[in-house]
Amino acid sequence: MQSPVPSPWTQALALCLLSAVALVIFRPAAVTRAAAQTASQVDQQDGLSESSVTESEIEYPCGRVSIAKDGARMVARGYVGASEDLEALQARLRGSAVEIQVEFAPWPQCEAMSVLHGALQAPDGPGIKILQPGREPRKGETLMVELTAPRAPSHVHLAYVQADGRVAHLVQSDASHLRTLDNGQRVLFGDGKEGRTAFVVAPPFGREMLIAVASRAPLFAMPRPQHEDVGPFLAALAREVRERSGNAERSVRAAVLTLITREN
């Protein structure tokens, strides 16, 4: 008996089913922002098994996330500048055992982290810590900052990026400021004691960032304005990082610390 000829409707349905299967099987491990959104739609329906997650590096328009083994577990670490990128990543990893340690860092924080990506990974970098209880600093409180120097003698530049997009340079590193720190030396800022300036939490409130950059030679040829817009500062910082790339004697190491200040 002759087999019946499939109708056009049956052929279209079969083609859709084959396309859906191909989308699930051949979804790439590393995604761009657009691919992340597609992965999000699929994963919301199916989720991911632990075995399907591989080590990868995911780049976003303003962000970077690496998925890698950490002992016996898989961990996603990095930062994203857009909430939709974080949501897409969470959806993509839903159903897996991957631990997500990804920071939401809106611009300009994500751009600062991107500019300093290599410097943040470099060994023997500076350290930054806020000497406050484990909560968000509030209006009128004193913000005490501890800076830990690298082991090697270093010029250290400390900048504070405010919620309004302005930068305050707390410690300058240039030809007219030649003080070096080394051997893990700790320096305290903001407590208002022993002649130090008191850093008092005041408007504008919101997401803010401390940036510490250590280098064997001064970071800038000339002092930066005490206060400036974040755009020119990040452009100058990117230029210095780029020009020093590959030169061990002039390379930079960095640390960043993000915080949220509150009015009440």
C-alpha cells in the first residue's frame, strides 16, 4: 500500500519541531548579549543540567563573567552593567549547580572594572576595606577606609567615584606626589583623627566605588583635578593602562570596592 503524502501543515509542524530540538542541542556555551537573551528564553522552559555547563568567558557590552571550576564546584564570577544581562545569566544557569557570584555594577562602575580588568587580576595588588559594620553607610556617618599597599614599593592612586558621576581623588599618584608604600603597609583615611580628613557620608547617595591603582612609577604625569567628571578620568586611566601594557616595570595593579550609601 502506498504511504500517504504528508500535508503542507504536517511538513511545517515537523520543521518547527526539528528547529526547536536543534536550538536546545546546539546552544553555545559562551554568549554575547543577544545570545544571552535567546538562552534565557530556552532555559526558562528547560533549565540546564550541571553536566551541560562548561568553563567559559561571557562578555557583555559593559561586563564580563567567567564560569570556571573552583575545587569541586562551578562558579560564575564577574560583573554586569545591565540588570537584563544579570537576569539572562541567572535564567541561563537555572537548574544547574553553578554558584553565581556576579556583581551588578551599572555604569560607570562596569566601565572602570573593564578598564582595569587585567590590573584587577594581577598578583601583589593593593587592598581596600571599609572599617564599618557590615551594612550600607548612611547620611552623617564617618566613612573610614583602609588601604593596604602591595609588597613591592608602589605609588598608589586612590579615587572615589560618587553616585552623581563625579570623582574625588583622595590620594594622587603623579610626578608631584612621589610617596611610595610597600610591604603591605596599611594607611587609614577618613576617620578625622591625627590630622586626617574626615569622610562624612553626604549627598549624592547611591552606588559608589573606591578605586586603588598601584604602580612602580607614578600613574599620571600631572595631578588630576581634585574633583572631576568620571568620563575624563576613565579615559585617562584607560590610556595609562594601555600604554603600560606589556611593560613589567610600569604595569599597574588595582583593586575596586563598590558600596551603596543611603540617606536613612
